[in-house]
Amino acid sequence: MRGSIITAALVALLAFSPAVAQDFPNRPVTLDIPFPAGGSTDLVGRLIAEGMSAALGQPVIVENRGGGGGSLGTAHLAKQPPDGYAIMMGTVSTHALNPALYKNLPYDAQTSFAPVSLLVIVPNVLVVHPSFPANNLAEFIAVLKANPGKYNYASAGNGTPGHLSGELFKGMAGVEMQHIPYQGNGPALVDVLSGQVPIIFDNLPTSSGYIKSGKLKALGVTTATRAPSFPDLPTVAETLPGYETYSWNALFAPAGTPPDRIAKLNAAALKSLASPKVQARLADFSAVTVGSTPEALGAHVKAELAKWAPIVKASGARLD
């Protein structure tokens, strides 16, 4: 009798299991953003979360966990149960720069996470104060070569994409600029707008309004192709062949998250990206929609790690 009861229970459990799997998600999903509210990663994350909520039939709740250049929030996600209910917005900082900047990073950019989808590419832009005596990139390089070490460039801090974009530029153009790190992009941009520091490599979404109003002078976008929102603005590579930097946003889950749940999260993310509302909003701040398979995101992270490690090493930047 007891054996029959156990057998019946196992049969019932096996019959029920597929239904349980199909029910994912049956409660809210948390989307961690490892940076403070208001930045480009936060904007993209909240847009994507709204569309994913509709696609999944459950709320996708955004939580900002800033600190350590994104490393604190990223480490938090790596420790969450791999059940699909915890995901994060990864960036070039969290998954390509921090591994080269921190000696004892509390996560591995590749093995601690299950890739979901590369979402968007966000161009950076080289901008200067309107008083800077150059109106294009060739003139900019000429001014720097004629005045080695005279001019400073600002960034959101040591080891940030803006800092390393400047270091890569210096090496490729053969120029000298002094790096001035700030505690965040906001204070850095304030000083560039005032002319205190004349140069910054900034996210295009952050600077676009100031470029349009004439408060900043744009000399080039750092992606390989021109930004759709500024089609007349040349790329840096048009003057300095081979130069390319950009920021990116991608979805990750903890390593070990079941493939069927990754597939469902991927489908929801792609559906969100395809929304006309999301497309229009992303275009407003110059983000280029990608959308990818989990496998493509994994390959992207591997390539980014290989690209940035030597640049970080050459810059001498360390954060621990």
C-alpha cells in the first residue's frame, strides 16, 4: 500500500512538473541596475522593464544598486538564486572594464552569469567647451600636438569608459592630455560646461541636449559608424582609423539559471525592444537597438574582455 501511495505521488509530481515550468514567471521579476538612477543604464533598464512586464505577465521591478563602478550590484546578482526571478543590466564597465581594474573582483564576468541578451549600443562622443580652439577632429589633434600636456579632459572617474576612451585616443593620436577624474559624470560635465575643464568623452545621450543647444561642441562620435541621431557628426575613426569605443547594456541572470527560463526572458526582452514606444525613446537619446541571442551576448563579453584588458593595463588605472 505504501509503495502504491509513493508511486502515485511520483506520477502526480511528474505530471505536475511541466505545468510548474510553464508557469514561469508566477511572481515579480527583479531587475537590478548596478548604478544610481538617472544615468543611461537606468533609462534603458526602465524602458526594457516596462515592455518585459507586459510580455511576461508579471511586474519587472527595477532596483538600483550603485557603488564600486557597478561591481557591488553585479556581485549581488551573482549571488542570487538561479531561478530567473533575478536579472541585471550589465554594461561595458561591469563585464569588461572592472575585471581588468579590480584585482579581487567578487564575481567572474563570464562564469558567474548566464547571458540573456545584448540590448543596445550607446555611442560615446568627444565634446569640448565652445571656447576650445578647434572645430573638427583634425584641428583638435593639431592643437593638442602643438600644446603637449596643456589641456585636461574630464571623466566620471578612474577606470570609467570616458577615462579609458581618452587614454585610447591619446595613444592612437600620439597626443598628451591630463586626465581629471571626478566622482561621477554629473560633476565632470558641469565643469566642462563651465569651461573649467575643456574636454570630455561622454555618453552621447547625456551630451546630446547640450550639443543641440550649442553649450558643447561635438567633434566626433566614438562608434564605428555615425549616430543616427547626429548623421552630420563624423566618427572619430574617420580621422583616426581603427578608433572605436562605446557603452552597451545587456541582460544577465545568475549562472545556472535554467535554459528554458533564459529563453523566456530573452523573448520578453526582444519583444520589449521591438515596441514602437521603446524604439522611439531609445532613438531620442541615441541608443542603437541590438537584441541578441544569449550565445551572441556570451561571445560579445568575451570579445570585450580581450579588447579592454590591454587598454586598461596601458592606462595604469587600478581600483584596488
